[in-house]
Amino acid sequence: MNLSFFDQFTSPCLLGIPLILLSMLFPALLIPTPGNRWVSNRLTTLQSWLIHLITKQLMTPLNKAGHKWALILTSLMILLLSINLLGLLPYTFTPTTQLSMNLALAFPLWLATLLTGLRNQPSASLSHLLPEGTPTLLIPALIMIETTSLLIRPLALGVRLTANLTAGHLLIQLISTASTALLPIMPAISILTTSILLLLTVLEVAVAMIQAYVFVLLLSLYLQENI
């Protein structure tokens, strides 16, 4: 029983070939391709409005130099949002519940923001390791603490996204299993459990959207520190 709860987080395979890459690329197929006209249909209009809203929210805290990252951050936001929401459908697989994938997204982008700061303004980037007015005796300890906090940023990004989505999926499966088991024994309790499951599903939709936004927003804030 314990293993069956976590089977949903194992990558599906076909003839021994992992299908995680296919599940990552599938959301891109749902994005409609714009035509020659300015406004072709309602779906394209909704897509353009959503992309404009996401770009505006992400680029607001950045200065003009950071706007070069608009395409990367917006694409990452749409990818995470699509994968998280599609993963809530029955009989689907959510790649963002895999820590390896989230770290593969977080580490290169975090390293790119760090290297950008070291290249453009090395003094300002290194000054974050030592707050102004620090007593002389505390300088070595604070440098070690700030360096550690800087290095664990990509790990925190990946673990936060993985933990929130994994916890939500487990709760949904536990409550749905309990509701099914209680149906022949205590129908009233089963109906009450089902209503709680519906509310939890709505909450998980919100969590999926919020976690995608938080992941990209934190990357944009790390970028703002280094430009």
C-alpha cells in the first residue's frame, strides 16, 4: 500500500524507454500557433493576454538590463504552469514532482544570474557576502553563512517546488482512497470526504499556479541582485 501511493511519481516507461521527455514536451503542443492575422481566434487572444500578463509581472521588479531575460523567464513560467496543471488530470504524470528535473531547471539559471553579476559588477556582487558595518570578529563567520545561503538557493528552489506538488498529490490520493473505501460502509462519511477532496483539488490547482510563479519570480529577484 505504501509503495502504491508513490507509484504515481515514477516515470512511465514504454519498452524500457522513460516517457518523461514526452510528458515535458506535450504541453508545448497545446499552445496554438499564431496565424498571419493579428487576432485569429479566442484561444490565441487568451494566450497572448496570458503571456503579456506573465511578462509584465516578471519584468516589473527588473531594470532595463534585465529585460533581455524576458523570453527565458516567460517560457519557463508557461512550461511549469502547463506541466503542473496537466499533472492534476487523472492518469497523468507530473515531471515537476521529480527533484532531479527541478534542480536541472534551477541550477543553470541560478548560475547564469550569478555569473552575470560577477561579470558586470563583481564588487557589488561580492559585497552581498558581507553586510555593511559588520564587526571584525564576525566577518569570517558571516562570510561563510552568506556563502552557504547563496549556494543553497538552487537547492531551495528545486526542493520547494518538488515538496509542494508531491504533498498535494499524496493528499489527493489518500483522501480519494479513503472515500472509495468508506463508500460501502459509511456512505455519508464518504460523501463528506468527497466534498473535501473537491475542495482540495481546487486548492491544488491554486498551488500549482502559485508554485510555478514563485519559482520564476525568485529567479527574477536573484537576477535583479546581479544586474
